[in-house]
Amino acid sequence: MRKFLFLAFLCASVSAAQAQTIEQATHLLDVWLEAQKDYNDWPSLSVSVVHDQNIVYARSFGHINPSENIAATPDSLYRIASNSKLFTAITILQLRDGGKLSLKDPIKKHLPWFNVKQRFEKSAEITVESLLTHSSGLPYEPDVPYWSYKHGYPFPTREELIEGTNTLETLYPAWERYQYSNLGYMLLGQVVESVSGVSYHDYVHENIIAPMELKNTFSNIDPAAHGGALAIGYGTLNRDRTRMEVPFVDAKATASAAGISSSANDLAKFLMWQFRTLKGMENEVLSPHTFREMIRPQAVNTGPNMDVGYGFRTNHRNNKSYIGHGGVYLGHTSQIAIEPEQKIGAVALMNTHDTSPSLIVNRLLDVLGPVLADGNKSPDNDFSEYQGFYDYQPWGDEVYIMQWGDQLISFALDSDNPIGAMSRFNHLDGDRFIRIRSDGGEADVMTFRRNEMGHVIGYKDQSDYIAKKN
């Protein structure tokens, strides 16, 4: 009950207060992400945040190969999974702009072998555009059990893709509803090859990866990189606190849906390219008009908080619109997002499955977004001597206290939302601070304690004495 009351009190203290400096915001993220890695037993996490054309935060936590003690860095490679669909969608729009295809083309025009049974007599044709927007009525996957470790992850070759496609039938009439489909983007990869006359890998490298100067992005990663430059993937956490190691798996014909590998720093470049294109600064890869077309709503019936364009998805949260995508591969997860109004974007890459990296991206944007929008403001006071880890056992684990603007804040490190778990304190005098309620009123007084050397060793919170851990 005591722990419940403590956590409830923290949540009641939430406010719109923000850091005054980027250093405060990035310090909070450093401490919180390191703790989250430990609490959740993540093998590794790599993140980056951009503000227009600058990387303002790039960090990694944990190991991409724990047994060899290879630490993660912002240049470490991860399978970015369905974020690959963004690259594929860009290739299709390039080919459209080059007059090589029309988005209204029936798929059979470019893939004569396509022979999925159409269950609905009055359905519109399955077109390039309907695949781009997941509005074709096709199933989620071809009839191949390639995600199953018990079947040895049998990712399909082109021939197996054809065979596993043509045994299927449609789920819905085209353009009736949104139905996310890896199969649709596998077919688009085949369209790229049919129309361009080169392999999907060659086309993506020459027309997207090279022009964007992505030096650490690959559509067909070398298996030799596994466990070295490329993070080893791990399954979800078992009840015995272990994870299954996932072997290297060649994406084969799923490359255009899920096969690209990249790093936090390279994907930061990808986000910066998006901002440049939106501002009309370059059109070597896509014209600004075409990119804006890609991120506009194009799909059908996607729900109240999400719009789907050509590849890109827009999620609406806290009265803002975040454009990007997520991805899940075997032992890897990814998320990227930009918020065009503030020109801020974020990347999160993980080599496990337990936590959605979209949560991490949301926290990166929520913590850094406000201070980047308002600019650095030097605080009037220095409360750094109170900063540190405090032991709240047995009611909770660690609480972290640090300066936030001209206030002190405390938050539980095991919380998945440091802003939501934040309590704020104004300075009264000496070592005394008063807690601020969410309505701006004042609550109880927190008094810090010192040893005979004058060093802060803890604080008194109402009748409790909380010890500092470092």
C-alpha cells in the first residue's frame, strides 16, 4: 500500500515543467535509458535525435554481442525490419516520377505471374497504389511460415514467394479497409526489379542509399557482420530471465518489406534528408512535392489516431503529428519518427522484442522537444550537489533526483515514463525544497541531510529518511 501511495503521488505531481538546458534533458535520458536497459534486461539499445540538420543526441546502451563484450554504439547495425518499407515506397515513387509505372497500374501488368484468387466479384483491381497503402485486401503474409524458429526461419526465395502467394485469396475487396501486409511490400520489391531491370538491392543502393550518403545502411547485409558490426538478435525475456539468441537470417525475397539493416546515426541522416526535402532544399532522391504526397493520408479506414500514406505512417499524439514507421524482425525492433513543425526527429533500435521502440522514441521527443523549441536558458541556481540515486526500498527501487530548470525533480527509474513519473520541487531555503502539485499549489517539504563533511547523504520525506546511493 505504501508503494502504491508513493507512485500515485508521483503521478499526481505531473506538470508541463521542462528542462531549461539541453544538458539537463540529455542527462535525464542518459540516466533513465541506462536504468531501463537494466530493469528490462535489454541486450542493447541505440538511439539518436535530430533537430533539423543536427544530431543533438546519440547514445547506445548495452552490448550487441554480450558474449564477446562488444558494446553497442550509434554506428552499430540493427535489422530495421518494416522501416525497410519506407525505402521501397521511395523507389516506387521514383519510378512513377520517372514515367516507368503508374500507381494505378494493376499488379499483373508488372508481375504476370500474380494469381491471387479474388473472392469479391465487385472488387477494384489490386494496384501498385493499393499495395503501397495496405489497402489491397491481401493477407498479411505469403503462405510461408518464415517467422517460426521451429521451422528454421524459412524466409522465401523469389520462387517460394511466387508459390506462397498464388495459393492465397483476398481477405477483403480492394480499398475497403486497411490491412497491413508484408506480402504487399514483397510484391512491390518484385515490381521494382521488373520495371527497373536491375535487382532490388542494386536499385536501392544506387538511388537512395548512395545519394543520401548512408555509409552504414545495407539492403543485403553480409552474414559475416553478425555478432560484429551487426547486433545479435534476442527473443523475449523468459521467466528464468534469459533470452533465446536468434541466428542470422537472410531476408531473401522479403528484403523489400523487412530486410534493410542500418544504424542510429545513419537513420538520423535519413530523418535530416526528410527535413531538407520538406523545405525544398534538394530533390536528388525525391521532389518535395512527391515526398509531401507520400506522407499525406492515402489509405482507407486506418483508425482515429493514425494516417497512412505511401509507406509512411502518421501518428497523432498530444496534438502533434509524428511521421515515420516501426519495424519488428527476428530479435530486432526499430522505430523512427519526425515532427515537422518543430523539425525534430528520433530513432530507436533494439536487439530484442520486449519493449516497443515507439515508446522510447516518444520519450526522446517528449523530453528533448520542448527545450529544443524554446532554446537553452541558463538556470539561475545550481542544485547539482543534490543530484543522484536515492534508495526507496522496500516501497520502490531507485529514485533519481536532478535539476530541471530552476527546480529539483525526482522520478522512479523503473517507470517507463520519466515525465509522467516526475515530482517537482521549488527551493525554499538552505537544504529545504517544497513539492509542487500538478495544479501549481504547494505540498510537503523535503529536507536534505548532510554528513559531518557537509556532503548530501539523503533526505527526509515527511517522516521517512531516504538514503543517497552515491
